[in-house]
Amino acid sequence: MSRSDRGNLTVGDPGKKLLAFALPIILINFLQAIYNVADMVILGHFAGADGMSAVSIGGQVTNVVLVVAVAISNGGAAMTGQSFGRGEYEGIRRILSTMISLLLVIALGLTILVLLACRPILNFLNTPGESFSGAVAYLCICMAGTVFVYTYNCFYAILRGIGDSVSPLRIVSFTMALNIVLDMLFVAVLHTGAAGAALATVISQALSALLICRTVCRAGYFHFEKQAFGFDREILQRLTKISTPQVIQMVLTNTSFLLVGGLVNAFGVYHSAAAGAVAKLWNFTVLAGQAMMTAMISMCAQNYARREYRRILRALGTGIGVVSVIAAVITLLCELWPAQMLGLFTDEQEVIDAGIRYLRWFAVGFAAENIMFCLFGTLTGAGHTLVPMCCAIITAYLVRYLFAFVLSRYTPLGFEGIAVAYSAAPFVSAGICSIYLASGRWKQSRN
């Protein structure tokens, strides 16, 4: 099979092709979600509410840093997919060289910035006193591994762009298992709490970066030499154009999570721990939608280069159908058995009691969130990243944060009001994206 045939998403039934490509990505996200759940379970049973709260709050900050890499990598994956669709393989190497150089510079800058501002950030987020020291340790250790996270996302973007979702699955399967083993060692055996969880994560991230780099090298798109690093002006301009709206979108969205987290933390350590557990369930629920978004970026990019718009829409319809069914099942479990779902993470009744109604409200938006991710992936693959960015600005602050602030402070809903605001946000974003797709403007090239 020639290189142009491997990962080619422009031939065959688009729905089946999308699912075949998306399945390994879904499994990758599933494994990562399993790890996130296992991580919180281990902390809940061996470090208590304090450890759960520390990791939940510290993780919110590291997520803001992580999404910068994800956004730029998504832009790189879209560019790679379009180059692959046109058979421009040398262009893929130029994209990778520029992207890895850019991400390494950003990783270093953000690591220094967050380490210097660690305590003020956690104070701003109303971190409970019981979990403050653990949150500091978790955040500082995780930030030391930022360069590994950014490196992994860069090479993962190239593999996605050329239609290879199997190689990353093998890597993640191994490193996630290692991560859980290390969590048990550091947290359950050595009793190092949140710091141990962070150390386990960084070790696994470093190995993931090394293995995926080796995979891309073997594919012939990268070699460790002086010429492999540097900035191609044309590529950098295109990457900046397509990625900047995504960076703004994801940073604003996750910053709003931080601000909402500050509202949650004001209710105390048990509510903070409960919200952390619900967030892990949310991560598990949207894994299909996020995987389908990732797959749609490549599917759309490759077909967009050939103006195969009908194939894109047929694939989108298949993706939405699949993620909607998955979300509906998990929503039903959360609505019918919320105490049991929360009981997976902790045996502290105060945490479970605080989270029951919160989880039920949160679950209302699960399906809309998954559909929103599918739409975001389509627009990103087409290079129309300004629309998801506008959705982020509107929903992150006008809906999610402002609505949560009003409902939690000035209505009887209190803590549960925050979950109501979370659930409302994806309905607005999905609606805006659907209208834009229906208008046909997404067919106008932006690259």
C-alpha cells in the first residue's frame, strides 16, 4: 500500500471511513478518561476530599495551559490533512518543523509564568485551605512536564492529519496503564497525595512524547537534526491564522471553567470535591464527542482540499448520531443513579450528598456538548475557526460564568445553579454552529 493510500479519508463510504478512523481516537480518549476516573478514585480513597479538591483545582489550571497546545495542534492537523489530501508530503515536514519549534517556545514561556504565579492563581480561585498545599504541589509538578505534553500533541497532530489513529492508540494504551500503576505506587503505597499523582502523570507524559516522536520519525516526516527545527514564514503565517481563533476559543472556555471553579470552591471543600468528581464524569461522557471532533478535523480537511462537501456532511451526520446515543446512555445513568456514580470516587457521604443534584443538572447538557464538538471539528477542518471562537466568547462568559454567578449567588439553586449554567452553554454553541453550516459559508476557503 502506498503512502498516499494509508489514511486516505477521501474514498469509500464517508460514514464508515469516519468511524473506522474515529474508533481508535475514541479508545484513546476512553483510556484517558479511565485514567482520570482511576486517578480521582485512588485519591478519593487514599487522600480524601482534600486530595480530590487539590487535584481538581490544580488540574483546572493545567488544562488552560494544555489547550494552547491542543488548539495549535488542531490547526496543524487541519493543515496536514489538506496537504496530505493534495499529496504534498514535503509540506507536512515543513508544517511539523514550524509547529514543534513554536510549541516548544510557548511551553517554556508558560511553564515559567505559571510557576511564578502559582500561589496567587490558587488564591484567586478560592482554593480551600485544606487542599491549598496539595494544589500547589500538583500544579508545580505538572507544569514541569508541559514540554512533554506539547511535544506529544504536536506529533499526534501530524499522525491525525495523515489518517493514522492506530499508532497513538498503542502508545496511550501502554502509558495510561503505567500511569495508573504509578498512581497506586505513589498515592496508595507511598501516601504522597496530590504530589504523587502529579509525578505519575509527568513520567507517563514524558514516555508518551518519546514514543510518538519515534513513530513519526519512522514514518519519514521528522528527523532529529538542526534543519528539523525552525520557522517557515509561510507555514507560520498559515498556522497562526488557523490556530489563533482556536487558542482564544479554548483558553477563554477553560478560563471560564477556572472562574466557575472559583464559585464552586466558595461553597467549601466537600462541594469542591463533588464538583471534581462530576468533572471527571463529564470528561468520560464527552470523550466520544471530543474524539469525533478530532476525527472530523482530518476527515473534513482531506475532503475539503478536494471540495467533497457532501462527503463531509454525510460523515458529520454519522458522527452526530453515534455521539448522541453514547451521551444519552450516560445521561440516563447519571439521572437515575447519581449517588452510585459519585460513590465510584469517594465513600465520604458529605461529598456524595453535595454532588447528587449537581450531577443531575450537569447531565442535561451531555448530548448537546457532544454534538457541539462534532460541529467544531467540521468547521476547524474547513479552516473556519472564527465561528467556534465566537461561540466560546458568548457561551464561556455570557452563559456559563455570568449565568452561574447569578444562579449561585442570587437564587435558591445555590451550588446547583452552577451546573444549570454549565448545561445551558453547549446548546447555544451547537445552535450557532448549525446555523453557520446551514448557510453554506463554511465552503468558502479561509486558508
